[in-house]
Amino acid sequence: MLIVFIILAVIAAFAAILLVNAARVKPTPARHALPPTAARGSDAAVERFREMLRIPTVWDRENPHADHEPFDRFVPRMRELYPRVFGQLELEMVNTYGILLAWKGTDPELAPVVLMAHHDVVSADPAGWTHDPFAADIEDGRIWARGSVDNKALLACLYESTEMLLSEGHVPKRTIFLWSSNCEEDNGDTTPLVVELFKERGIHPALVLDEGGAVIDNAPLGVENEFAIVGLSEKGILNAFITVEADGGHASTPSPNDSTARLVAGLNRIRTNPHPFRMSSVLDAMLRELAAYAGFGYRLVFGNLWLFRPLVVRMLKNDPETAAMLHTTTAITELEGAPAANIIPRRANATVNMRIDPRDTPEAALARVREAFEGDVAIRTRDGIAPSPISPGPGDAAYEYIRDIVHAAYPDAGMAPYIQVSSSDARHFHRAFPRVYRFAGILFRGDQRTRIHGQDENLDVESFKRGVGFYYEFIRNLDRFGE
């Protein structure tokens, strides 16, 4: 009988531990509670944003004859739309078309803050769009245009909020840099030049805020609240170009050592032997923050990852989007073989695109690709990008300042960190400065995020107006940063 009581006591204690840990999963409050903002963009601000969208700033570094006329008229038009910003801040053009604006603070001892965007956009074929991609039409409460989400909304919010604060006579204590690249979409060299300028001039930002995450309305785990997803890092990128050579021939007499057979065998080994799936401290924090707004079952699981971690990994790896958060991914993206169906080619080619987890290295990822192939195989790489360092997350002054402003602009929203799976210009700053965050303080709905770089890119008018309010509060309250 004593054994039964001991077993029951152990079970009760175990259950109590689980329940206590689940109860501890609560929304993280703002460190400095600010009143909900009353600031927002006006109808006139929306019209200025539409004017920006109508300038087709498509950058193409591969084409020496590309039309740069839209870039030639971009800054002159911005001067007309935002006269205080371009009249009172110090303007420096970098690499001809990059726009660096400095709002000098009154205390030179305070490290500056950099707010980033980019004014280039990807190309847009009007075929398939329901609206001209550069007309910035408004329909159903949305602005339809290339760049409405990526990334002119962010730039317009920065300029609009700064214009508002200048009109009110606001003077910041710390210097604020507004930076916009002309070639982010093309992985150009303008932002790296700005980073070098900062280093040469001894400028060490306390915080850099770029695009990446955003406020979303369809968070995982069935969370109904709006949620701010803040990128602390971003994955690296490496393309491996694989060539297998062998004797070619007629398709009627194939061999196991044909170039295509050897290539496919190696690619299949890559596909069936993925990089290990592992939870990370960033993913732990993300899931815990989300669970605080989800049902009890999620709080029970994510409040007790010490027990349920293997279950969570199995659950996450079954969905491609969440699986990408767990490891370095490898995608077979290009294949090339014979020019006709009845030919076995002498040479077969493939490209493997790797998105490298911050815990891995490009060298280790490439080594796994090499191990998948037998015999004499040529593998070359190009344009590799190492994963970024991980910025300080929850509890750090910079991260918590972002949370303060999120709660002011989106009072019911939660906030969680994540690792960005795509690349951005933030990575250039991150190689030199420790606190670089990827977050646009604008609500991007689920269907709007999926249209980035695609047809019918659009943004809610109301989302843009609220985004102006976020950046207004972000800049206005910077004197509190670091308290």
C-alpha cells in the first residue's frame, strides 16, 4: 500500500510541476508602459505614400543599360513630399542613389540609432495584376502597388513620422540616421559602403532596425491577437553548383554510372539526409511568447519544454515553414541534362540552395553536400552569405524598447523573436554592430506577405496609417531607450 501512495504522490508532484510551469507562461509586459498612441498617418500621408509608389525604382545591376531615370527623380520628389525631412536633416548620397539622412541629436555622447529601409523594388509584369503595379490604386481599403509592402511602406512611414515630429519642434537627444538603399533587392553594394563609412567615422549605433519581421494577424498556435515578430538574426545563403561528368550515349543503353544516374543518386542522399532538426534558444522564446496567447494545451507543452521538446520537434518538422526554423535547409532548385529525350548526357548539372542556420557554417553545409556524392564530382559555389550573429533578445534594453513601442502602437499585440529565413541588408550592419533587429512596425496580413515579389502586392490603408504611428512613437520616445 505504501508503494501505491508513493507512486500517487510522485504523479501528483509531477502534475503539479507541469501545471505550475504552464501557469508561468504569461504575456511579457512592456518594461516602460506607454499610453496607446494617438498618432497615425493622415489621408494626405497616404497620398504622399502613393506618390512614392508611382516611381518605378527597379534596380538591375546585371544590366549596364538599365534605366536609372526613376532613381534620378526619386530624391527631388521626396524633397517636395517631405520638405522638413529633406530640408532640416543632413542628406548624404551614397553610391549615387543611396539616401542617408542624419538627424543630429543634442547629446553627442549617446550612441545613435539607425532606422533602415530600401527604395528599390523588384520588377513587376503588369500581366496578371488586377491593377497597374505602379499606379498605386486604392480599392477595398487597400493600396495596390509594387513596393507597397516591400519596402516603400516602411520608408514612407519613416519619412512621414519624422516630418510630423519636425513640425512639432521635436529635437532628439541621440542622433538618428534614416538609411535607404537603392539596391537591396539585387544584393547590391550600397549598404556595405554605408557600414564602412560608419566604421571609418567611428559611428557605433546602439540599435539598428531594418525590415524583416512585422506585425501579423495570423500567428501560429491559433493565436488571435496581432503579433509582432522580431528577427534577431538571419540565415546564411550558399548555392552549390554540382557537375557530374561521364561517358554519354543513347538512352537505349543506360549505365548505373551515367552522369544523370550519379547526379540523381547524390541529390537523393541530400534529400533523405537533412541537417539535424534542433530547437534553439530563439525558437524556445518564440514559442513561449506565442503560447502565452494560446490555449492551455499549448501553455502546458511550451511551458515544459524540458519534457516535451522531442514532441515539439516532431510536430514542427512536419510543416515546411516551421521545419525551416529548426535546421539548415537544402533545396534542389536547378537541373540540367540532355537536350533531347533519347540522349544520355556527358554532363549533368544541378544547383542546391542552402539556407544556413546561425548555429552552422557555410563550410560545414558544403561538406555535407560533398559527402553525398561518390566519385569525381565538381562542386563550386558563388555569392555565399554567412549567417548573421544573433542579436540580444528578451530582457535586453534594445529588444525591450521595441516591445515598449509595439505595446503603444498595438496595445493588444504580443511580441516574439525569430530567426529570419530570407536575407536583408541588415546582415551588413550585423557584421559590425551587435544590436540589429529585423522588424517593420506595420501590420502585414497573411495574404499580403505571400504576395511580396509576386502579383497584386498590396497593403491596407489603415495598416499604413498605424505604421506611421509606430515610428512616430519609436522616434519620439528614444530618449527613454537604455533606461
